[in-house]
Amino acid sequence: MLAALRTRGQIKAVRLADELGVTHETIRKDLLTLESHGLLRRVHGGAVPVETLTYEPRISARTSMTAEKQRIAAAATHLLPPAGAVLIDSGTTTAALVATIPAGSTLVAVTNALPIALALLAHPQLTVHLLGGRVRRTTMASVDTWALRELREIRADVAFVGTNAFSLTHGLSTPDSAEAAVKAAMIESARLTVLLADHTKFGRESVFRYADLDAIDVLVTDEGLRPSDAAAMRSEAGIEVLRV
């Protein structure tokens, strides 16, 4: 079970029961036991790996939840303004948004992520701005003084941000302090903030908190997020939650 989790990045209880030839109840009990020993974290329908607060996978290793990220990006397309400026944070879920931008869009797109800037250039009508600063090898994102200074001079219609972790109690957090500062600045610079995050990020906490949950206007996530958790975010933080 743990070997499958390491290989796939997420395991589904139904699939495991079929593969191992056991009942769903057996899988449920095994997952409870493994979670009690700190070896995994249960989510709706299965489990995901337990990561340390400082763990941060490289861009090339972030291949889990691909289908969910594509659905999230497709839904987030409807939140793009018809004109004006958008901020796009670094990350694989935010990167998936680029492919869904309508052809002929004339938006001004500002990002701190090199891979996202390159992908945006495939849209000839967009005006693309790449924030300056030190580039982190792990995420290929620009951070530090130059990036923050430029963000202070920007007023965007919508910021699309990603996160490593978010919860009702700890807000939004990430393993790197420099990226946390950029994410916070993006939220501050936008009229509307949209969080793009799959359900495995919910309930997690990382080292550097950069925003309270109520700083987010809209959360676009997948259906793996429990309806009760979505309801709690709506009532406690006033967030519009879209499960897709």
C-alpha cells in the first residue's frame, strides 16, 4: 500500500480493494492504522503521502492530481476578466490555467514563473510581463526585492494563486519564505483573489503562512474536497468554493 502511494502520489480505496482482492472495509481500517502511525494522510476516497512542513517538490516532480488540476484550470477560465490585468502565481495548477485562456484574449498577464511566462507567449494577443528578481531553481519562480517592488506598482483585476497548504486554522502556507512574500504581495495587488488548489492541499500546514483564508475570494478545487469542508470555508471565511 505504501509502495503504491509513493509511486502514484495518491491512492484510491476502491482501486486498492480491487487490486489486493480485499473488501473496502479492510482498506479503510488499514488506512486508519497507517495514518495513526503518521505514514499517510487520509483524504476523501483514499490517501496521500505525509510530507514534512519544509518539503517542496521540484516542478518536474509535480505530476500528481493532473486530471484534477486540468478541471480546476478549466473552471477558473470563467473567472478571467474580459479585459484588464491578471496575476498568475507559480505552480503546476496555475500553469494549467494558461492552456485554457481563450484565443484572442488581450489581457495583460503578469507572472513570476518562467515556465508560465513562456507558455503565455503562445497567445499572441496577450501582453506578458515577467517579474524580475532571484530565480529559485526548485520552482523556477522569481522572488525577493525586485519582484516585490514591481508588485507594489501593479493593480490587477484578478490574481490566480497556488499554494502548498491551506487550512481553516493556519490559512495559506508554503515551505519557502521568499515565495510566501511574493504570494502575499500578489494577493495585496489584486482586486479579486482566486486560489487554485486540489483537495490534497486542504488541511495541511507548511512553515511560512502568507495569508488568512478570508483573504481569498474564490477557491476552485476538485470534488475530492469534502462538502462539509467546503461549507465550513464558506461560513467561517466567506469564501466562494467551486468544486469541479
